[in-house]
Amino acid sequence: MFTGRIGELGAIEQIKGDVLHVRAPKSADRVHDGGSACVNGVRLTVRPVDGLLEAVLSTETRRRSTFDALAAGDPVNVETPLQVGDPLDGHLVQGYVDAVGKVIRIDDEGGARRIWLRPPQRLLDRLLAKSPIALDGVSVTIAEVLRDRISVVLLPMTRSATTLGDLKAGDRVNLELDLVGRLAEKAHPSAVGKALPRLPWAGRVDGRSGVEKVLRQLAAGGGVIVWDPETEGEGDVIFAGARLRPESFTFLLTEVCGFPAVPCAPEVLRRLEIAAMPGEGDRQGTAWSIPVDLAAGTGTGVSAAERAATVRKLADPDATAKDFLRPGHVFPLAARPGLLADRSGHTEATVALCAAAGLPPVGVCCEVMNPDGTMAGSADLEVAALRWGMPVVDMADLKAWL
Ligand SMILES: O=C(CO)[C@H](O)[C@H](O)COP(=O)(O)O
């Protein structure tokens, strides 16, 4: 049994026929002849020889892991078995590869790095956000599970102590499910049992626990739907500005189809010197502000990538007035100072949700419009939420629990 805490960054010394030699002196000192070591997430029976770990690779191991592509000189993550009294700092890892996934994208987020991976669908269906997974033997937490991909966030320490720091788009990685999750699946073998853990994330959620699920979804970069039956009779998809990806903006424009606007806390707009739009305002008292573009942009400011970059800059606590051109194509809205206590608008709901999720008080909201151009009602929102894998929460619940 292993923990996914890498003891040593080793290197492939040579692969000759089916015999593998890994240079890993620290690990070689700890294992005995016929003992095991976990190399890039694969449990191997090893023999220590002069600072090397020697192992015989079966065809099965090569076929089911990335070992088919390893070559001399490649760095590898090495862990020796957990011993009684060792700290269980990661999670329980067995060194059995469930599937090989592909890195499809890497986003640097300040000091952290988000790795997007596409596992095979059969594995993806079994993964849960905020649960552990072993990536080339390294214990990491799944940040998000989307329709066709997952993301994990790597801190600098993990990047420097393991091979994960060198991952690039196109690389393949060995994936192992969390043992506890695997056992829980056994306890609920029916299709309903398998679907249950996913259900709370999609469709109507209520009460305090519903609001907490919504906050977790936003913090992980996902979208949520807020239904306002009282004032507007409309539902908006909301994303946190600091976590907004270009794909999410494309989704708003092509699937949600309303008018994307960017609710901001009033102090953000004051700091960025973004003035209110002149005029009486609309019937709902929405506080429109002068639209902006990112000054550092090079295009028209309209593409999803450019608008998402403008939103992320609005959410950046270090942004200044000079970072924006006026007028532009991204429409900030000013939230009332008391947020939902002052006004039950999607503007205030967006800002209150971002703040409660521990993020800068800036987000995007966009009304859900049906394909026939009418605004989505409660039943339409339920259907859309299940299709998009999003929770729907009522404005009244946000007022009660935020
Ligand atoms: O753009 C809008 C209305 O004009 C949107 O409905 C948006 O949801 C924010 O507005 P409000 O705070 O009034 O709900």
C-alpha cells in the first residue's frame, strides 16, 4: 500500500527487453529483494541493486500504463510501501492503474497550476470533485469533473518534487481511483447507486446544504443557476469572475443565450474608476456601468477569450483603472452595498455568491433563454440544469443562507 506522497524523484536508467532499471538510491535503500515500489503509479516487484531498482515489466503492465512509452533518462515518481507509523499524508494508493488519461490543457493560476485531463469515459463517470486521485502515483485532489474532463490544481511544492511539474498538453498519465471511492461503488452497484453522488450537483438544490453545494461549484470554476421567481421570473447562469474560462464565456453566448453582464461590488467599480451608465436605468433598477475592454487586448474585445480575460481582470484585486478601455464590450453592473439585504437582483446574488465562495466579489451572470427566444421558466431551468450538470438554487435560499 502507498500514499501518493513521492519519496524520491528517480530516473529510468535503462529498459532492456522486459527488465527495467530505475535509479532511485533512497528507495533502493528502503526496499528488500522481492519487495515493492510504486513507480509512476505502477506497483512493481523490485530488487535493489547498487542504488537501482530492478523490475521485470509484464506485457500487461506496459499495455495498461504509460510504461509502453518510457525511455532511458525519463524522470519517474518513486514511492516505497507505507510502513506502520508512517504518516498517511496523501490517500490510500495501491499502484494499480485504472486508466491512462491525456493532458489536454494547462492553465497557470498565479502560483498554482491547473492541469486539465481527459480520462476515458468509463473512468470519468466514476470520478467525483473534491476526492483524491493518483496521477502518475502522486496523490492529488480532483478540483472539477466536467462532461469530458477533470482538473487538478498543483501547488509549486508538488510540481518541484514530482514529475507533474513537467507535464504538458498531449502527455499521458497513469490514473488510479481512490480506494475508498472504489469500495463505496461496490456498496452501491446499481445504476441508481452510481448516479446518486452526482445528482446533488445537477438540478434543484434547496436550503443551506444546497447553497453550500452552489458555493463549491463556483469555487471550482463551475456554473450555477439562480432562479428569481419574484422580481424577474428569470434564471441566470452565474460564474465566478476569478475562475472564468474562455470556454465558459462561449457556453454563455452559445447555449445560455441571454445577455452576459458582470456584477461587481461597488468598491471594485470605484477603485477601477468605472462610472455608472447615464440615464434613468431599466425597470428592475439594474445598475449598468460603462462597458469596458481589456487595455492589454489586441482584438476587438468581443471574442469569448477576450471577454473572459476582461472579466478576470475586473476580478483581479491588483487591477487598476488603466487596465481598461472605455467604452468596450463587457458590461459591469454595480451591486448595492448591502447586497441581497438591499436588493434581490441577480447582480447582488452574483457578488454575494463570489464573496461567500472566498473569491473576489466579481462574477458573470447571463439569463437563460429558450431556443425559441422566450425566457426560461422554472421547468425549463430544471431541464437545462440537468443537461449542463449545474445546480439550480432559488433566490430566497440565497437571501436566507448567504
Ligand atoms: O441584465 C439583466 C437585467 O437587465 C439581468 O437580469 C441580470 O440578471 C442582472 O440584473 P438584476 O440584478 O436586475 O437581476
